[in-house]
Amino acid sequence: MSRRMSIAIALTVVLLVLALLSLWFESVAGAVVAGLLILWAWASALWERLPPYPRRRATNYVVLALSYGATGLGLMCLALILATLIWNGLGAVSLDFFTESTPASGNTGGGMLNAIYGSAVMTLVGTLVGSPIGILAGTFLAEYGRGNKIAPVIRFINDILLSAPSIIVGLFIYELIVLRTGHFSGWAGSAALAILVVPVVVRTTEDMLNLVPGSLREAAFALGTPKWRVIVTVTYRAAMQGMLTGVMLAVARISGETAPLLFTAVNNQFWTTNMNDWMPNLPVAIFQFALSPDANWQQLAWGGALLITVTILGLNILARVLTSGRSFGR
Amino acid sequence: MADVALNRSAESPRSAWFDGVFKAATWFFAVAILVILGAIIVSLLISALPAIGRFGFGFFVSTAWNPVKEDFGALPAIYGTLITSFFAMLIGIPVMFGVALYITELCPRWLKRPIGTMIELLAAIPSIIYGIWGLFVFAPWFQSGIEPWIIDTFGGIPLVGALFNAPPLGIGYFTAGLILAIMVLPFMASVTRDVFETVPTMLKESAYGIGATTWEVMWNIVLPTTRIGVIGAVMLGLGRALGETMAVTFVIGNAHQLNLPVLMPGTSISATLANEFAEATTVMYRSSLFYLGLILFVITFIVLAIAKTLLIRLQQRAGG
Amino acid sequence: MVRTMKLLGALAVTVGLLSTPAMAAGLSGAGGTAIYPVLSKWAEQFKNETQTAVNYQAIGSGGGIAQIKAKTVDFANSDKPLTPDDLKAAGLVQFPAVIISITPVVNLEGVKPGEMVIDGPTLADIYLGKITDWDNAAIKKLNPNMKLPHTKISVVYRSDGSGTTFNFTDYLAKMSPEWKQKVGSDTSVSFPVGVGGKGNAGVAQYVNQIKGAIGYVEYAYVQENKMTYTRMINAAGATVEPTLATFSAAAANADFSKVEDFYLILTNQPGKDSWPITAATYMLMRKDYPAAQNGGVLKFLDWCLKKGQEQAKALAYVPLPDSVVKQVETAWTKELIGPDGKPEWQGN
């Protein structure tokens, strides 16, 4: 008797007992499921009895069907989420949405102008601060890092930072900036976002710089150019598209981040341009509005969610399109 | 290739001096990354010290969470983090294989790029969107359609039933795990796909040549070759799932209890931090939250370190 | 390269112009979600009249207390009053602003707002997890004419540090010795069963979503979102509806003149018209803030106490009676003294 056969028999006995117990405990559905499992155990035992070639073909078909199903599932989830966003959010998007500030609870109308502005400013500042750090650090890893013992360590640490939970970064900035200055501020929020930008830009810069062919550099060196000039005028220029794509991806990443802003910039009901003040921003506003029972606020939350998603997806698609046509040497 | 050894001094001494400045600047910012991480760890440690002093390692096994009596325990939060990530992996790994298999072997050429892009677009959706989608769309559907069926079916079975006996809330460990699965799927699938594509075509063609089915090629050739990379991809997904905050906060139910039924609500470390940080009035409360954050950071660190080591080993193998 | 530098420089200047060196002329506050519906309306009107923006973040009473202790906000709000000792230790002063009421809400098929009746001991048993189904005998006894389905009860409570929780659990502790002993009452307690929602809004959200749910929220949330509220049986044994009249009846018993620092818990007030779960919500201020800062806050609070009352009543908050407002103003003059010895409140 084959091993599978004996397993099937053993399983049948166990499951029959379970099925009887389930009926005893009045779970008809449980008995049905036990019955199905018994059937499955026998089917897989009998599977073995098939002649080899049909069996292999059958196995193949089952697996392929499952992987079609898996991909279909993934795509369906994407479609569902986007459909929900569009269905719920489109109703909120109007001229008012872009021109009015967030309303008080219980009011009708209003928009997300202050949140959009605050998010845009903090993203801009965070990117402006984080990108140069990231680019220069990436340059170090690519251009000066070979043979240097510290470079692999920095690469490793960079990947840790890349995947670190963003809420931890928020806590860090709370301790570092909010408690020291004594108040929440847009600056603190931007600082948290900058820390999130740096690892992304380091990673993409290093990858892009490594892709620049050595012949370009050698040609420049052969003309007597100092190293820094080679990097800045030749290598950077060759990799510029890729590096900008990296910055774009970083922007896409921080636009949707909520957790780091929860304890740094918090949110603001009113319009403000003062970075020293609590800065309104889309993600935290969506967080507050979505969790409230106020129907108007929920509508605005969906609208904001649609806006963020469209922006981020757009940036990602743009980045993809730009890198697909990349070439080096002009 | 990048570091051609022609470090020739330039035409003028001023340029040569700037060479040193530039190199120093890049070095400075590279080291800054180390400093940032170090600062984060140190800051977490310092803030967590009072709690570490008071609770020590008992923190890991205590289920108390009483801000009034200042008695805190991490077990419900750690359990919630681990079990939601477990569900995310349970559901995500098979789907990851399915997607990677489809894209590398089954997909027509012209469809490869678009489908790959679409799966990666799932990664671009910010986590708060997953949170509100989970709460407003998925949870009600789950609560009215699927959950009662699960509870009726499996709740009655002796032994196993205890895992399913719960009021149908729609939110809880399982829902959070499901949402996390959808979130980490794109990372894992695209890394797995990249890893599958490193398998030399020659190997696969030889297997096809002697009549192997697609599945047999996958199982006997591709997977053994890419074993390390696949594990690395899984670890990356796991790292992401462990630290995810917003998606989990919306659908896990915020109950500081250790519940056995998988459909019950609970809490995770990041959800606890997001919910309670703003109102931690006392030093011990705040310190306990930082202690939780430190634990999360350490767990993520370990998982990521393992993933990186595995991926480096794969690269070394592929390189030669 | 030079062009890029110029561009970056221009950007930096723009960003610099966007921020002013000091804090804006606005005020910042943090605290409970119970007062948020009316406070946000007050802030809106105050801004229209005086151009001063009052930015309030409803993060829970516990959060408000934490933030004002950390000096990150100008004022805080809490539904749980601090004891006189705590106030002295932290250098804070507190005064009531308005009286809130807490209502149980349910989500049950076929049950209309105001249809169900519930009392304190039953509520405590539900929250203890002793009553698990809606058709339990205890609930049936209170609602003999209702068809109660055999649905599991899903308990919803506050996951954040909340003064609403404080008052609700205080009421449960008064109604059930078992609750008092097992769980107690505070802004954050270990609820034996249920899910936690963030803020009054989160609880309302969960109750609306989960069939068979029961929760407790401040009445303004019930009104704004048309939730299914229940009636309650008060200390005098009468069944009362949650309305401004019953809230006011309960609030009429509040005698702040006899207590120190306005510390008064208003749950389970006597009187046949009184709503059982009411509370005063307090504003907290720091004594050591500069006179100008506190002066700004006091200007806002004075506006709320006098001009904001109609808004409050529209949302079923009970305004403080005039005698109490005078007591609050006296407290301002006595407690908030600037470094020059002169009170920071100049009166209007």
C-alpha cells in the first residue's frame, strides 16, 4: 500500500470522528467541511494511481490555473481599490475642494486647500533637504566607495533606514525637534520626511552612477580633469535622468506617509503658511476625517485619498517611463 | 569601473584642493546616514530606559496595559504584530509565487511589462489608502458575507473551533493580515520575479527540451537555484509587514488584549504607538511606548539583516 | 551648475519667506473629542470676528493634559478634571467651559433611535462581558415590547485616553460594585471585552459599521450623525430621553461654589428629569506662560463662555449658568497673575 493511501485512510478515520463530533455539537457546516477534506485526501491518494504522463500534465494544469488565479487576484485588488477611490472620491473633487480650507465638524462644503498646500510645502522642503544629502552620499558609495571598508556598512545601514517603520522616524523627530522647540511645526514634519527621502535617493543615485560606463569617465580623466569635475560634469550629467527619477520616487514615497507627521506637524484646521505653526497636511487630515462619523468629512477624506493616489501613481508611472528609455553618453 | 585610479592632480592647485573638499563632503554625508541611524537607536534607547529599568524582560510576557496603575506589558502588541505578519505571509507567499510564475513563464511577451507595472502600482498606493479601503469596503463585506460563514463552519469544530469563536466584527487580526498581504505582495512578487529571471535560460530550456512541464521546471530547476533570493524577498516583505502602521491601525480593532480567536480584535506595536503616543501623560507611559518602539525596531532590524545577507549571497553566486 | 545653484537659491528664499520667525498670532490647543464639535464651530466664528485662528487638535483628554504639561500647546481641554494636588504639582489651572452628556448608542436591526431602554447595571454587565447577546433576559426585562434578535453584542469603547471614558466608567462604577472592583474608572481602563475606537468619532464610526454594536459617545456626535441612541433609567428610577432638557436638569445640580478648583463629577445626578451621564468639560491653562499668551487664550475663552452659548445649545451642550461664569472669571483674576503681580485677565 502506498504511503499516500495510508495517509488517506488515517485522515479519513480522524476526520470521520471530527465530523461525528461536529454533528454532535450541531455544526452541520463543520461536518460538511470534514467530509470535503476526506474527499480531498482520497483524491490525492488516487492521484498517484494515474499513469505518469497524464498525472504530470494534470499537476501542471492545476498549478498554472492557480498562478493565473493569483495574478488575477492581485490585479483585481488593484482594480477594486482604484474603483473604490474613484467612486467615493470623485464626488468630493470640485472647484471648492481646491480652493477652500478644511471645514469645521458638522459643516457642509469646504475643501482641502490648506492640507494640499501644507503637504506640498513639507514635501518640497523634505525633498530639498534630503536629496542633496542622498545624492552626495550615493556619490560617495559609487565613486569613492570601492575598496573602502566603510562603504558596505553604509549600504547596509541605508537599507535598514529604507525599510525602517516610519512611525519610529516620527518618534525620533518628536524627541529631537518638537520637544526642544516646545511646539509642533511644519519644520519638524519636513525633517521627518527628509529622513525618509535620504535612503531612497542614496539607493537610486548609487545604482544610476554605477551604470555610467567607465569609458566616459576615463575619457574625461584623460583630458586632465580633476576627479570632482569628472563626477559633476560628466557622470552626473550622464546619470541625471536616473537620479531625477530617484528623487521623483522619493517624493512619491513621502507624499503618502502619515505616521511620521502624526507627532511632528500634526494638522491644522485653518489655512496657514507659517512653517513654525502646526502644518495642515493631507495624510493626517484624511486619517482624522475618515475615522469620524461626519459624512461631509468622510467625503473630503475620500477626495484627498484619490488626489494622493493619483499623484503618487502618476509619479511612479512617469518614473518608469523615463527610466525605460535611458541611455548613456550623449 | 567607477573608481578609475587616475586621481591626477588638476591643472591648478585650487582644483586639487577642491577635489579633497568634494571627497570629504561626500564622505561626510555618507557617514551622516550612519549617524542618523545611530541617533535614532540611541534616542529610542534613552527614552525607553525608565521602562526597561522598571519592567526589564518581564515586559515581553506581561499582558497588562494599565496607564492608570502604570503597569505595562508588550505581549498583546508583540503578538498582534507577529500574528498579522504571519497571516500576511501565509496568504502572500503563495500568491507571490503564483504571480512571479505567471509573469516569468506564462505571460505573453507583450503583456509582461504592463502586468509587472500594475502589480508594482499596488506598492505605490499609500498605506493610509489601504487602511480606509480596509475599514470602509473590505471589513463590512467581510463581516456580513464571509465571517458568519467562517464562524458557523469552523466555530463548531471541537479543538480547532476555539480559533474561530468570535462575534463577527469585520475587523481583527485576520482582516489586518489580509490587508497586509495585499500590501506586501507587490514587493515580494517583483523581487521574486527579478530573482526568477536570473536563472540562465539554458538551464530552463534544457529541462523543457527533455519534456518537463512548466511546473516541473519551476519546481526542480528555478526554485532550487533561486532559493536564497526567494527567501530574501520573503524577508523583505516580512520586514515591511512588521512595521506597517496606518493600514493596521484602521482594521485591527485597538483592543489591548491577547485574543486567541483569529477573528478577534487586538493591537500591534505600531498601532499602539499611533493611537496612544499623543496622550502618554506620564514618564513611565511614554517610556513604555518607546520601549515598544525599540522592540519593533530590533525585530525589523533582525529580519532585514537576514534578508540582506541572503540577497548578498545570491548576488555573489550569480556573479561567479 | 551655476544655474542650478541660482535656482536652488531662489527656492530657498521662497521657502524662507513662507515662514515667519516666531509663532503665528494664532492659538493652539489640544484635548478631548467630546467638546470638539462645538469648539470647532467656536473657533470658526471667533476667527471670523477677530482674525485669530484657534487651532485645536482633538486627541483625547489624556493627550491634552500631556501636551500642556509638555508646553506644546497654549491651552488644553479635558473631561476629566485634575485634582487640586495634580494642578498644583503641574502648575496648571482649570475651569469648566460647558457641560457635556454621554449617551449609549447601538446598532441593531430594526431598532429605532430612542426606542431601546437601558439602565446602569445592565450596561455594566454588557461592558463586563457578562451579557453577550442582545436577547438576554436582563435587556428583555427593560424592553418588554421590543423584538430583540439573537445577535452577539459587540462592545465598542475608547482606545485613547478619554475624559468621556472617565465619566462613563465612573457611572458604571457607581452602578455596579463588580465593575468598580474589577475595572475601576479613569481616562484609560482595561476594558474586559470589545474593540477600541479612536476618539468619540472612532467609536461612532465603529458602532455605525458593526452590526450588533454598542458604544458610548458624546451627544453632539449622536445628533450630527443621526445615530441610534437609547433611553436610560436615572437615579430616580424614571426613564429619560437624551435631550437638552434632561441634560440641563442634571446640570442644575452642579454646585461649583463648594468645591476647590471646580473639581466636580456630575454622573448619576438626582432628580426625576436628570440624564444619568453628564459631565463638565474643563479648560486647562499654565500659570507660567507669559501674560500675552494667556491673555490671548482668556480672550477666546471669554468669548466662548459669553457669545458661544447659542452654538453650544444648538448642539445640545448645556451652557454654564451665569453664576458659574462669574465664578470662573473670579478664578481667572485670582489664579492667573502675571510676573508684575497684575492679573492677566483684564475683564471686558
